[in-house]
Amino acid sequence: MSDSKPPNPVRHNPFQKHLCCPSCGKELVTAHEKHENICGELKCRGPWLQRKVAAENEEIRAKQAALLEGARERLRETSPDVFSRTESGELRLIVVPDFDAEMAQQSDERIAAFRSMLEELMVEAQATTQNAYRVKYLLSGYEPRDKDQSSTAILNACSTCRGQCCRMGHLHAFITADFLAYRLVHEEDADPEAIIDDYIDRIPEKSLNESCLYHTTTGCAMPREVRSGTCNDFLCLGFRAHKESIQDDPDQPTAVMAFADEEYVRLGVTEADGTRTERDLCEPADPKVG
Ligand code: SF4
Ligand code: SF4
Ligand SMILES: [Zn+2]
């Protein structure tokens, strides 16, 4: 069979003794091969992986396009003034997720667990700084993006979303041994214990339930220069389609809609002078916005 043709689908049948690779016909042996219905040979697995990634990307692209179309409709209904400005290109329309949680007191156990994680990572980081090859990589490779300031477009998006991606930083704030090693080799007179104490001192008394220790209603309690590379570099799906435009014009005016549970819940608008207004889309329209 030619590689350009998709293989015939083979159904998993628990009563069938031998499953065969749909590309080369060889018997599938491992549980992994059977689960994925393709053998481990590169000539079969390579094209299969390419098709899989292409299908996943197409699915994501279609989902994002549907979200954007839904956002246009909702904007037309709730905020016709903003809608006309997005249609004319005056405001860039972006759809982001939404995060909604209550503030809760930080527990001593949580802080202690975070400190012990930092201590373990710091031991690993110090070992990394003894390895000349890794130090060379750390010195040449990584520089956190936007460590000094964010663009107005990004600030509007993340403020309207309220930090859905920070939820995943629940107990670790995305701090890694490599990031601590990066700090050790880049900061003059870096003191491992002082770095750990500083992270602990910066933990706010209360943070948003079910999210990162530093996540508050007013954003991240940690300054950008000591946030992990993941925190400084991450762009969610809603953003990626606008990445180039935002890189070219970081402070361009934007209309950002936050989406949750089949609903557009919030609209944030930034103007050319940097002013930002926000509207709750679940409430009756507020004529001040836009
Ligand atoms: S990067 Fe995306 S998910 Fe994370 S806070 Fe910003 S808008 Fe939300
Ligand atoms: S450190 Fe800040 S930016 Fe990073 S996950 Fe926590 S709250 Fe979000
Ligand atoms: Zn095969």
C-alpha cells in the first residue's frame, strides 16, 4: 500500500486473536501497538503519526474558528458598538477561556509542601550548575519573554480570562530545576537559600481556590522576572492564531471574550491609549463599555 493513502481502518475485536497492522499487515504484538492499531515500524508509524497530528491540528483549528464565529454572534447581540469596531478591524477579536474561583486562606501544609519541592529542585539545580555543558546551554539558550512588561493585548486577554492556565500551577507554580539553575547562573551572587526564602515570602496570604499559590483576584502575586519560563512564555490556543500580529503590534486595541461552559461570559476591551473596560456578558449590557 502506498504511504499517501490512509490505511483501511481495522476494528478492535476482543474475540479476534491476531490484530494486524493496517499499513504493512504484520501482526500487532504489544499492547501499545494494538491500542494504536499500527505497528512499531518507522515506515508505518511515521506516516500514521503525521496523519494523526494533521487531524488533531485541523480539529483544533475548526474548534477555534467555531469559537470565534460564536463570539462574533454574541458580540453582535450584546455589544453592537464593539461588534462594529471588530468588524471594521479597529479592534482585534480574541477568544480566551475563563477561570472563576473564590479566594481561600493558604494552608501551612501547602506552603510546607511547596518549600520542600523547592528544596529538592534546588539540589538538582545546583548539580546542573556543576555541569559545564548544561551551563553553556543555560547561558546561551533561554531568556524569558516579556520579563519586563506585557503587551496591552496580552494583559487584556489574561485579565479577561482571569488565569485559566494558572490553575495547572496548583502546587508547583511551574518552577523547575532548570529554571532555578537558570537563575543561579544568571543572577549575580545568587544564593540558593535566599531564592527559596524569597519564593516563600512572596506567597500571598490568600489565593484562588484550586489554582496556583500565587494566583489572586488581581493576577499573579509574583513579579515576572522570578516567574518560571512556562509562566512567562505560555500562550493558550485562543492566542496562538494572533501571535504574529501581537508580536508586531503588542499594544493594539483588542476585544477579548472569555468562554466557559458553552457561554461567552465576559468582554474586555482595550483602547489605543491603553485604557481597559470590562463587561459581564451574563448581565444586561452596560452602555459605558466600548
Ligand atoms: S494565556 Fe490564555 S489561558 Fe492563560 S491567562 Fe492568558 S488568556 Fe488565560
Ligand atoms: S506563578 Fe503566577 S503566572 Fe505562574 S502559574 Fe502561578 S499565578 Fe500563574
Ligand atoms: Zn506496519
